[in-house]
Amino acid sequence: MTVSTEVNQAAYTGNGVTTVFPYPFRILSSSNLRVTRIDLQEVETVLTLGTDYTVSGAGTYNGGAVTLNAPLPNGYGFIIERDLDAVQETDLRNQGTFFAEVHENAFDYLTMLIQQALGWIGLALRRPNSRSSFYDAKQFRIASLADPINAQDAVNKQTLNNALAALSTDGSGQFVLQVLADTSSLTQGDAKIGVKQPFAGAVDKTQHDKNSEILDVSDFGAFPLLDDNIQNLNKAFEALRTKGGGTIRITIPGVYKISGQLTMYANTKLEMSEGVIIRRNYTASTSMFSFAQGQASNSSVIGGAFDGNAHNMGDAAFDILGSTENNDLLISGVTFMNVCDFHCIDISAWKRVVIRDCLFTGFKLVDPSRNYSEAIQLDPGLLSAGSYVQSNDLLVENCIVQPNSESGLGSFGALIGNHATSYGVQDNNIRIINCKAVGCLFAGVRVFNWSNWLVQGCTFMDSTSRGIHVTPLPSSVKPQGSRHGKIIGNTFLRVRAPVLFAAPPFPFTDISDIWHDYIEISDNSMEVSEPLGYAIDARWCRNLVVSNNVGRGGLGLFGGRFIQKCVIKGNVWSDATNNGVWVTEADSTSFIGTGLSGNVIISDNVFTNISYSGVHINGKYDGFVVKGNVMFGVSTASNTRSGVNIDSASSNGIIEGNNIRSNGAAIGPDLGIRVTSTCSNVKVYNNSVYGNSPINNQATGESGVSHLFSTGSPSTIGMGAPIGSIYTRKDGGTGNTLYIKESGTDSNGWVAK
């Protein structure tokens, strides 16, 4: 027979039951095996034949089995190896008997020795090949290594331990390990380890300096499970204050309860991971978080959430975050929730502030008079009693204010605004972009005496109040209006009154600074929820542009009182319960009729289904143009109204090129165009109108001579016009087709020709 396999060992793992273990290779004698047991501590024990085990199958070609006297314990290793003495005991004599089996056994024995030697070589520490410059231990330990002598000798663990122990006692390495492990001194521990980034221009640092660049509140013992984190968190902020600033992180998600106010200082960045909530756990009115007054510029809060917990902590009014006299602030990606009566953010005396990607949700109104409370309050900067400063440069972007369904608290009075100011101190350069206000109690945005402000791309929805409320500084002597404002590209959905430019309470005496001046309202989409006001209610406005707005509902598109230098152009409005555009003088009684209103252009608008007049100028307006407007269905609720109605002593106007048409409503206008006799110098040209009487222009003075067309006698249908006007009767005959106006401005004085 031959030795047909190279296998010369078998390995097993005990299960505490098995005693019989096969070996799949040939042996000539039972003593040709070495049997080794390996315990759980890797201690190897060579077992003894006859005492520990017996062997079957010796001399056969397919192997046999080793039978232990006791089961191999669970997890123990077990190795069966062929183990031959390196001898040659076959003696072949000259001219002796030749037995093939004897020769074959001798050759098999030699082959088995070769296999045994190769197996030992395979277990040796070797180089991978003849050109390799290293020995590969294949992730095995090297045991029983002698102590090194020469510089290049391998080092065993005991020698290394001895060397490290010597470092703490000999002169050259005295106390090195203790110093590196010392955390009691700022000059020990990581302050002894050097760090340098692997880039050109990198500077040398210690590991201590590197660690202190970004701190974690857990370094100061702050964790979510604690009943109170106020001291630990403030220790972290104080640490950065001491070093002049840096970054502090809260990385472990969870609720961090605080029993008082957190205070942050200059040049500090607070970064909170997703799921981090700082929760108010006290009932006092103290704000939760403060940028230290005048000591916290160039700071930021990023991520995480602040929970005012107003639904569980009583009825005291409080702010979440406050700042006075700090500049260059960033608040980004933060959720503010559950405030009572006051504000999420209250900032005063600021410059260059950005509030971006924040959510404001959950407002508890205890004091009914605080229904105006803003999520973001722009405080007037009260430094001392009666002393105010101007604040500059604020961006509020991609922020949302809304009710909180989890706490059951509603929305705020407004997303942003202020409710106090001082004459001549107008917060300046305020931009509110791409924000969303849902269900606000007072207004989505409250502009109180601002200058250079913009509200753009925002959505205001589901509110029984206003979208944007612009308030002048009230004064019984000299009120002050806002300046240079733009309301562009916003959407108003189901809002009672999208835009209000309010008048100061009357009486007042000095109106030199009363005007809301240089205002643009354009490209907005408006859906008015209730017929209680005009979409744009503008009072005491000058240099006003209202253009390209689209919407429906309410009293109408535009209601103005004391309007000067105004353009209303290119708007589309439908389903108004009053007028499309109405301008008047009202409320401020001592100024009515004093020549303050005028220079109004109303052109190229489209009005559909308007209950009263398409355009009604209802005050002493000096200088107006109503031109190129299209009206489908006016006076649909009362046939006493007109498509264009001019009265109350308005003067110096032009009504030209308007197209006033029926939309099929059962009720239509009494007059297509009506100008009362109190007016003067009003010219009516080239209009296409309908009504019981198309045009009645009774204006006096240099009102333009008109060429009018209709059916019926001009006196019968009430056609008024200036002297010299011509009327062509479309159903006339001989002697009653052409009429000349020879006297008066009312419907009398027409003479047939």
C-alpha cells in the first residue's frame, strides 16, 4: 500500500460528552501518536497512552480512533498527531529473502517521517519567502522569549515592563508615566504631548491645547439623566470665557434639565446634536439662556432645542433666549418651544444678527393683553430709563412659527416684531425671507417703526389676524412712520387681513414725519379669509407702489386713507364685498380736506365680481389717474354703485381707457363712470363702459369735453358731462341723434341737433 494523503493530524473541540475521536491517517503502531489536550487557559498537556486513552486502527491504511478514558471538557482543544522516532529499523541482507511488504513499510515509514518534519516546519516562525525581510508570526504569540542582549534583539513583555517601571524611578525618565496620567494640573498630562497637523504651514501645539479647542459638556459632568444640569453647563461656558472663546458641544442626545439661567460669553459657539433638548425646570420668570450683556458678541447657537416647558411650569412670563448690546450673533437650526406670554428670542441693541432655519412652536397666553408677543422680539435697546439705541442688520431666514400639537399650546402673537420704540430710533436693515407663520394671534410680522426692511418669499396662513402689520410710532404730537419697506413675493392663505399700514392714534398735531414712506408691495398672492378688511389697508402712506398682486376675497384689494404719491398697477382681484380699490380720507378729522392726499395712479388692474365700485376715490384727492383697468362685474350687490366712482371734491384727474363690462350678474352699476359735481378738472376719455347710464361726469372747472355714446336721451339716462361735450344716441332718429352740452355739468343742458 501507499501513503496517499498528506494529512498527519486531526484537531477537535470538546463538548463535555464525546470520548471517541477519529484520526484519518495511517500509523504502524499505537505508540506512533501524540495526543495533546489544551485547556481554556491555553495550557497544553500531552496525554499518556494506556493511562489517558487507547488507540484502535494501528497498521490499517485508513486510520482509526483515539478513545479517551473521560469525556473532553466543553471548549477544550484536542490534537491527534502522528509522532515517529527518526530511525530506520529495516535490515536488508545480501541474497536474503525479498518481501515487498517489508520494503513498502520501510518506504512508508520514511514518507511519514518526511510529513512529520514538514508539519513541524509549517509551525515554525518563518519568512514568507526567500526575499522577505521579516518573519511572519501570523497573529500568534511568541512564548518563552529570552531576555534581549543586543540592540536589535526582540523584546519580551517582562523586559518591556521592567523598562517602563524603570522610567518612573531612574533619573532620565523620572515620573514620566505619572506626569502623563496627571489630570490635577493644567501643565501636566496632555500638556506634555505634542501635536502637529500633517500639512505645510501647520504649527506646533500640545494635546492639551488641541483638546481645549472644542469642549463637550460631558467633560464638565453634564448628562441627560441628571435632575439639574445648570451648574455643569455654566461651568463649561465659564471655561470658554476664561480662554477667550471656543466651541462647546452637547453631543449626547436627551433632555438636559436646568433650574436657572445659562450664560454664554463672547467668541463662543454652542453646538447641539440632534435629539438634545435643554428644558426649563423652574417656575420663576428668569430667561433660560442669556448672551451676557455686552460680553457675548461673535457667538452662535447651532442645533438642538430649548423647551420652556410652560405647560408644566406655571404661568410666569419668561423669555427663552435674551441678548442686549451684543453683535455678530448666529442662531441656526434651533427649535424653541412652549413659552408663556413673552418671547423665544429677545434681542436689543444689536448689529449683524442671523436667525436661520429655526422653529418656534407653542405659546401659552395667560395675560390677554400680550396677544402680540413675538417669537422673535426686537427690543428697542433700553440701556437705562428712557434711553434707546438703533439696532442694525438682521436676517431671519427659513424660520417657522406654528402651534405645538404635542404640548397643546398655540402659535405666537407674531413670528417677529417689536412693540416698543422711540422717535428717531428706527431699527434698520431687517430682512425676513422664506419664513412661514401659521395661526399667529396678532400678525405674522409686526413692523414697528423700522427703516430699510424686506419681507420676501414668506407664507402667512390660517390666521384671524393680519399677515404683516406695520405700526408707526404713536405720539400725540409728532408720530413717525416706517421707511423704505418691501413686501415682495409672499403668500397669504386664509388670513383676515394680509397687509396693514396702520395710522397712529388720533389726535396728533405735527404730521411732518407721519408717513410710511417709500413702500413697495408687489408680486404677492393673497386669499382673504373674512370680509372684514381690505387685503392691503394702507393709511398715511407716501411713495407707495402696489403692483402685480393676485388674490380674492375681503373688502377688496386696496383700501387707503391719506395716500400720497401712490401707484396701484397690474393687480388682479376678484370676489370683493366692497370696492376693488378705495382711497379716502378718514379718522384723522382735523386733516381731512387739507390737501394732504393725491397724486394717485390706478392703472392696468383687473377686477372681477366686485360688490361695489371697481375704483372709488372718496376724498379730496388732488391729482389722480384711473387708466386701462378692466372690470368684469361691478356693483353686483347694489345697482347704486359705479364702475369708477369719483366724489368728495377730488380734482385734477384723468379717467381713460377703462373697460367696464358685465359678468352676467343680476345686478349691475347705475353708472359706469360717475364723477360728482363736488369734483373739478376731471377728464374722461375713451372708456368702454356699461350701466343704466354709462358716464356721468359732473365735475366743474376745466374738465375735459367728452364724446359719449349710449341709448336713450342723455337727460333721461342721467348723462352728466362738461359744457361742449357731444352725445351720440345710438337709438336716435331725425332730430334726436346728436346732442351738444350747452349748460351745466349734470344731466340737464343737453340740446339735440
